[in-house]
Amino acid sequence: MANRFVLNNVSYHGSGAIAEIPGELSRRGVEKVLVVTDPDLVKYGVVAKVTDLLDEAGIVYDVFSDVKANPTIQNVQDGVAAFEQSGAEAIVAIGGGSAMDTAKGVGVIANNPEFADVVSLEGVAPTSKHAVFTIAVPTTAGTAAEVTINYVITDPERVRKFVCVDVNDIPEVAVVDPDMMATMPAGLTAATGMDALTHAIEGYTTAGAWELSDMFHLKAIELISKNLRDAVAEAKSGEPGAGREGMALGQYVAGMGFSNVGLGIDHSMAHTLSAHYDTPHGVACAMLLPVAMEFNKPVILDRLADVAVAMGVDTTGMTTEEAADAAIDAVKQLSADVEIAPTCAALVEEDLDQLADDAMADACFPGNPRPATKEDVVGLFRKVMP
């Protein structure tokens, strides 16, 4: 069996990295782009940091900013219409996971119009052509959508999220500039950071994990554990610092890994909470992470012990099981330190049956290292009830 690994053709990292965007476009002869983003990033001048550079370089652009927090099928279809109407040759996606997921859907459908219904992209999508040339610029440190082959779309009619997995959707260029993350409020910094930690831990413990992905995930766990508290403090104070820079890199490194090996039960359940209650994805991941780790512990003891070490826990003298428990405790403590609630206030008993069905149908579910029954999943949801 061959293990496949897919990454961006080019990525830029560090303060001021967005200055590379016009050159990447000009070298390819691109004269017009569609900027895909959300209205708040336009309102607060974040998008202007990039569009000012495009203006200086003489690159024409239109802005599509009708991106919702959990992008819908209609959202993507509207973006496709905007791309076609604009006459753009490329996409510059600026934002968190929602903007980049929308841009991925738009770029894929623009070059594969037979998937215009969006729903047919669910799962491993059989597209034949790569998406429109895309440069992805994250403004949050968590989703790593700029380096993954996945995107998540909401189907509001069926009250569910569905995951699309496609090597043709990965942006050719990622520009990870911590300065673009400077406007993130503390709550969003915390939630997206815990999403990144979940990516790293689930990626390290998923059924598909192997040596190359392990290398990325362990380093990501280390970076996120060291920097998330500082990044949240910097967001509260408004002062720049090393925490934000560390998180920008850590979340990207986590994405390099999990995109290629999959995730597990935490993400399948988190997608379901977000679809039913509009729970922010990172918050859902954070509250479910220790629950999922505890459930999987019997089959991943050694790996959880590795997680403890990567999180900075001194495991000297501990048994493997004690070290695994220490990893779970360290996750709980980090989540509490960045002020994420451990339970979902909207979750009620009468919804558990449907929630479990939806979680088990999610594309992330098969990657879990321990098989789970519907009864198991219901029980796990109960653990995050208020």
C-alpha cells in the first residue's frame, strides 16, 4: 500500500509574507482575480492589506464577500456565479476556514462545472481538473484550510455538514502571515487554536497515521501547546508577540499532517454540533477532544503518552497509562486556560439519536482508531451536555 502526501506547491511564512502575492500572480500572467473573503474582514481593513498590494501591482480584482460563518451550498454557488461574472483568472482567498472552504468549492466547480450542485462533491470527489489557481491567505490560526485537501460545506435543508476530500482543491500557494491574524479577538484565537490542537492530536492518533505525518503532528502539538496561551493573551492586550507567530506556524504544520491521513470521532461529532446548533467549530472540537481521547485510550496508549511529552508534560516515572491520562489532563487544562466551556449549552437529550446518526455518517468517522457503535457515540455526546 502506498501512502500519499499532498502539499502546496509553494508556501510563504512570516511577517510581511503577503508582499509575495502580486509576484506569484504576475509570474503566471494573471491580470484579474476574485478575492473571496467575509464582510467583517472587509469592514475592518484586513482585506485592504492585500488589495492595496494588488492595486500597486496593477492587478485588477473583484471582491466576493458574501461568505457565511458556516458556508452553505448556496454560498458556494453564489461564489461560482461571481467568479464567472467577473472574468477572473484566479482566486485569492482571505479569511478563516469559511472563506477558504468557499473558495475551494468555487475554484473546483469553476473548472469542473458538472459538480455545480455542490452536494456531489461530498466524500472523495471524482473531479478531473484542478481548481482555479488559488492563493490562500489565512486570517485565523486553526483550520489550516490553506494546506489541506478538505473543505466543509453546510446543507441547511438537511441540517448537516458534509466534508469534501479532493486533491484538486488544495491551493497552489499558501501565504501564512501572522500580521493578517492581528485582528482576531481572544475568543476566536482560543477556539481556532484548539481546533489546530485537535487536528494535531487526532492526526497523530488516527487509523491512517504513519511516520511522515507523525513528524508533523508531534511538532504541531509542541508549537500549539507552547504558544496558544500567549497568543490569546496577545489578542486580549492588542500587542503583537511570539505567541501569534508560533500559532500561525503550528496550525499550518498540523494541516500538513492531518490533510493526508484523516481525523476521527472528535471532528465527526464537532461537525454535527456545528450543523445543529451553530456551535463554533473550534469550540466544539475543544469540548470533545478530551472525551474522544478518553474513549480511544485503550487502543492508543503509547501515542497518548507521546502527546503528553509533546505538550511539555514531564512523564518521568509514569506508566504508559499514567502518561496517557496526563495528556488528557493537559488538554483539559489548556482549554480551561483559554476560557473555552467544557459543555455545549444547546445540547439536549432528545437530539442525541439524530446527532449520533449524523456523526457516524461524517467523512471523518471511519478514521477513528477505535470502532464506535451508535450507543458509544450517544454516550460521548452525553459527556458534553450541560
